[in-house]
Amino acid sequence: MTSTEKHAAARDAAKVMNRSALTRQVVAKLTHGEAVIGGIGNTNFDLWASGQRPQNFYMLGSMGLAIPIALGVATAQPQRQVVALEGDGSLLMQLGTLGTVAMCAPRNLLMIVWDNGVYQITGSQKTLTSHGVDLVAMARGAGLANSAWARDEAHFDALLEGALAGRGPAFIAARTDAAKPAGTTERDPVKIRMRFMEGIAG
Ligand SMILES: Cc1ncc(C[n+]2csc(CCOP(=O)(O)OP(=O)(O)O)c2C)c(N)n1
């Protein structure tokens, strides 16, 4: 089996899970004021619905910015663990960010991508991952060796623990289903920004 085939097999073998449940699994692991940046789309909505924290930032409006924002926070505050949550469509729009993270190599950054294969929030048009693009293979190709598909919820948990223990930069991809998000983010960008700035101050 070639390494390309191995990656494709890992993605195909990964269980299709529920984004809201996995988001709650991430939040349940946070105990040290970790910053969480939720990308646009249902990623954001599920982060909001998982319980608002002052260290959460909810990106509204532009796709692909969860990882760049998280990289900035991780660089400015190397003592704080930072988690970026992003949808597959959004990550595909900002792929260069993977190479930038690999170059900067922040140990305190965890990137999680929810791969549902569609731009769900705008009507479930198919993304390239529905046509064979493997985001873990892309992350590895960008230089992020610590990248993996979550095989199931237990494996996702184990990957989270390793990454939150400071063995970043880490990239976790999870295949997710077509379920609707568990809530809707309040659309008040000024309030979101102010709360986050206060939440990560000092
Ligand atoms: C630059 C840009 N292009 C298009 C849009 C419209 N748009 C908003 S969310 C979205 C889909 C997001 O897809 P994905 O990241 O896969 O998340 P999902 O909706 O599946 O949770 C699109 C196309 C936008 N906001 N910004």
C-alpha cells in the first residue's frame, strides 16, 4: 500500500461522528483557560451551544480564519493552550495556513477540522473532500507530522489529550454527519471581541 493509499484508507475507515457531541467532548477537556477559536459555519454554532466561555472566540463572516487567528493567539500567549475549530470548506479556502503553522511550530496549538464533506450552512454544496481530498494528507504535506484522522470518539479523546498536553502543533480531522448544529451564535461581533479580549487578558 502506498502512503497516499494509507491516508485514504484512514479517512475511509474513520467513523462519521456528530459535531455537536465532539465539540462538547473538546470543551469538557478544558480546565486551564484554554482559548478556543470557532470558525464560521456550524463549527461556530456548536461551540456557542456547548456553553459560552470568555476564552471562546466566534468568527463571523469570513471563512478560513479560525487557524490564522488561533496561531496569532498561540504566538502571543505561548503559556496558553489554543484550539482552532474549523469546517472542511473553510479550511480548504485557507490551506496555506497549514504551512505557516508548520513553519512557526507552536507547541500550544491544536487544530481540529470537522469534515462533513459539504458547505453545510449554505445549503450543503459538496466540498472537495467529497471528491477525494484528504485533509490529513494535506496537513502532513504542509509539514504537520502530528496529524491524524480520529477513528472514533475514544480515539478523538486520546488525540485531544496528547495535543492539549502541549505536544503541538497538532492537527485532528474528524468526519462528521449532516445533523443540524445545536444552537446559533449571537451575532454581536463587538461583544464577542470584547469578551474574548477580557477572557484572555493577563
Ligand atoms: C470568503 C467567503 N466565501 C463564502 C462565504 C459564504 N459561506 C459562509 S459559511 C460557508 C460554508 C462553510 O462551510 P464549512 O466550513 O465546511 O462549514 P459547515 O457549514 O459545513 O459547518 C459559506 C460558503 C463566506 N462567508 N466567506
